[in-house]
Amino acid sequence: MSGAASLRHQLRNAHAVELAREGVPLNVIQRQLGHANLGTTSVYLQGIDTEEIIATVHARRAPMMSATAGLRL
């Protein structure tokens, strides 16, 4: 792999890992990387602490809407 190709691969890998650590679903990461196969995306995430990812997702608050959102008052 050339230097530029290696750098691109490292950047894509770092991006995928950071998204996973933020709790972004694997299928969303797959689409961002342009992979047709989910297995290809999962290769980028080998060696990541899955407990860290699960804890991040569980710690995230669900988005809230006001009680009157979308209502005509």
C-alpha cells in the first residue's frame, strides 16, 4: 500500500472507531464508509472494547420533544 493509500485507510479506520465509540449504529457507519457488506465494516472495529461502546450508548439521554411539538395552539 502506498503512503497516501495507507494514510486514507488509517483515517477511515480512525473515523469508524470514533463513530463506534460515540455509539453510532454499525449500519450507519457502514453507509458512511460506503461498504456494501456489513462484515467489511466490522473489520474496521476489531479490537474495540465493546463494553465501552455499550456503556456510551446506555449513558446517552434520549432526545426529548416538547409536549406541544407539532401541535397548533
